[in-house]
Amino acid sequence: MVEVYPAGARAVWKIGGERSVRGLTGAAAPWLVFAPGAEERYAASEHAFDALIAALVARSAALGRTLPPRTEEQLRLAPVEGWLHLPGPLDDLAPPARPGLSGSLA
């Protein structure tokens, strides 16, 4: 399980305080391609957009690219209090280049 703070992730990724699909897919993650209609749904609902951010942070955690608890106190408290995962760079989540292939990631 990964506990996520979407506004914190947006701050790390420097995509502003406002929820913006264009801000996410612009300079931050140009590799992020949506299925038909999905981008509009993320743009129309702050809950859907936050879920998208949460999914990206969960992927970052799965790749070991989030800031883990480090100090003795953090390691002791995290299992009890929880731990908000702050992601690493969005570029860490970009799929490897595969010539001739393109597809939707969200």
C-alpha cells in the first residue's frame, strides 16, 4: 500500500498547485499518452486527476523511486502512522523507447 499526497507530488514535479492535465503532459511528462476520452475525464474531475497522480506515485514507489523512511524514528513510526510517498522525477516513470511501438499508458 502506498499513501499519496497528490499536491505534494505535483509540487515535487513542479506542475503547479492547480490540477492540470496539460501541465502534466506538457514539459513534465510528454510521454504520457491517454486512451480516447481519458484526458477529458481527468481534466473534468479533480478526483480523477488526483487518482491519476496517485497511480503515478504508486508506480514510482514500485520502482523504488520515492523517498522512503530513513531515520530510526521514521522507520519506527511509518508502520503505525503511515508514510506519505513523495515521488522522484517523472522521467523515472517514462517507458523505455521501443521503436515502432506507441500506445496508451493511462
